[in-house]
Amino acid sequence: MIKINLLPPKQIEKIRLTILYQNVLSSLLIVFLMILFLTIILALVLIFLNLNYLNIEKKINAQQIQTIETESINSMQTKVKDLNDNLLKIKTIQDKRSHLYDVLDKVNEELFKSVKVYTLDISREKDVNLISVTGNAPLRENLVAIRNILNTDPHYKEVDFPLANLANPKNINFRFSFTYAP
């Protein structure tokens, strides 16, 4: 089959340009539609990613709030534990002091009715109280009475009562020590 073109060359050129123009136009339309389609797909992906981002951000915020609350609770628990420890220490000190007051009351009631005490040193070792006393007694009989109580009462042990305390009959400066175990 042989093609014979009977159209004039200007007409042929015009038809060829029209076909070329239509091809370019249709190619541009296809490219435009593809770009539009890709833009829509990208927009949908961006919307999807944004929603996921917001969801993840909410979860992170909730986790941060929970972490802060947990740290706050832990901090409060630590403070309560420290406070309880301090209260236990205070109670222990009060118990020791109240015991010292009991010792003081007992010793004062029995021994120091008729003498002046200048110093009274009580040191606690385990369950035993070491007591050292210095003072002044108006009469020797007062010191003899104290010595008799110290030697006869089972609560008083390891009595160190120097005989020099009994050397003078009146106005005696004395010192002695003993342990007290309730």
C-alpha cells in the first residue's frame, strides 16, 4: 500500500503542527493530572501523618504527666520515710531522756535530800548509768546516810565513795561515783 498525499505542502505542515499541538496538549494534560493525583495522595499522607503525630503527642504528654505524678509520689514517700525516721530518732532520744529523768528523780529522792550538789554527771552505757557527783554536805552524818543507801540498795553498784569524804565533821566538800541500773 502506497500512501499518496494529494494535499498541498502548507496544508500538510498545518496538519502536522495541529497533531503536534494536540500531542503536546494531551501530554501536558496527562502530566497535570498526574501531578494533581500525586498532590492529593501527598496531602492525604500528610493528613494521616499529622493525625498520627497528634495521637503520639497526646500519648507522650500523658506519659510525662504520669511520670511527673510518679516522681511526685516517690518524692512524697521519701519525705514521709525521712520524717518517720526523724520521729523515731526523736522518740528514742525522748525515751533515753525520760529514763534519765527517772534516774535523776530516784537518785535525788533517795540521796540528795540534805546536801548541796554542784555537779551531777550521768553517762549512759547500755542499760547502766554511770553517775558522778560533787557537792557539799553540812554534816558528816549526811554523807554517812548517803553511803549507807549506796551500799545497801541493789540498784546502786560499783560505788566509789572515798573515805576522804568522811574526814571532816562539818562543811564537807565531797565527790563520789556509782552505777545505777533500774
